[in-house]
Amino acid sequence: MIDIALYIAFGAIGLAQVLAMVRLILGPEIGDRILALDTMVINAIALIVLVGFYWGTQVYFESAIIIAMLGFVSTVALARFVLRGDIIE
């Protein structure tokens, strides 16, 4: 039963990743593209966690935490660059 739920979750997150990639390519403004990149990072984290559940190992959860931290920092840096033209003041 849990396998069926995992397959459905893999499909849903994969579809969300593809739709975020479409928004990244077709986004009319830079804000849409930044939001799409942040959504893609969140979807990648969800996929990593699902792989950890599927294979039953904890290594993937630690890597998901590291990717979450890097994704947050990169989103903030990109937003600051777009707003101010400089990351470090």
C-alpha cells in the first residue's frame, strides 16, 4: 500500500517539477523566474525525501537539509541581486 502512495507522490512531484520548469522558461518577468527556481528547489527536496523513504536510508534526509539551506541562500542572493544590482553591500 505504501508503494502505491510513493508512486503517486513521485508522479505528482515530477509533474510539479515539469510545470515549474515551464514557468521558468516562459515566465514573463524575472520575479516569475525566481519563484520558479525556488519551487524547483523545493520539488527537488521533496523528490530526495521520497527516494529516502523508498530506499529506507537516512542519508537522503541529510542531503535534503543541506540542499534546503543552499536553496534558501541562493534565492535570497538572486532576489537581492535583481533588486539592488549587488549581493554584498
